[in-house]
Amino acid sequence: QVQLVESGGGSVQAGGSLRLSCLAYGHEYCLYDMSWYRQAPGKEHEFVSSISSGRSTTYADSVKGRFTISQDNAKNTMYLQMNSLKPEDTAMYYCKTATCNIWGQGTQVTVSS
């Protein structure tokens, strides 16, 4: 069984930075296609970024140039470096393995103006 555990969320002021981590327990092949999503109160899940085979990355237009996704296979961990944070980035952030279709429990990010 695979389990994803997010961490690194918190409260920051606009312009600040946070780094989210997603630790995967279980099968390493689940890390082949990983993604970050977020959900703000009253809104649908929104795609943020994805990484495939540890190299190919994609980003939502709203975060392009500010967020960076990466992966450390030796640590079974995926990261999301978030810089120049804006109040509209406030949401619960979730990691997901598309390979195994499993979601983490989420970590809250709050950005104040």
C-alpha cells in the first residue's frame, strides 16, 4: 500500500516563500508521475504542477515562474518550492501519484497581504 504525506505548509506574507514536501511510503514506481494540486475554500481542485520520470515538468500558468517542482528519488520525496507567494495562492495543497492514483492528506498554505 502507498501512502503520501505532505508537509511544509504554513502562513506567510505576500512575497514570501515556502517549500512543500511529499514523502511517499511504499512502492517506488508510484513516483514516476507525481503532481501537486490545490483547493481553495469553495473552489474546485486546481492543477498546480507535475513531474514525470523525475525530469519532465509542467506548471499551471498562474504559478509559472514562481513555483518549482522537483523530486529526490533517493528520498522518495517530491518538492514544491513556492516563491513570490500571493494571497490567491492560499489553499490546501495536495500531492498525488498519477501512477498509483493516490492522494495525500494535504497541507495548508495561507498567504496574507
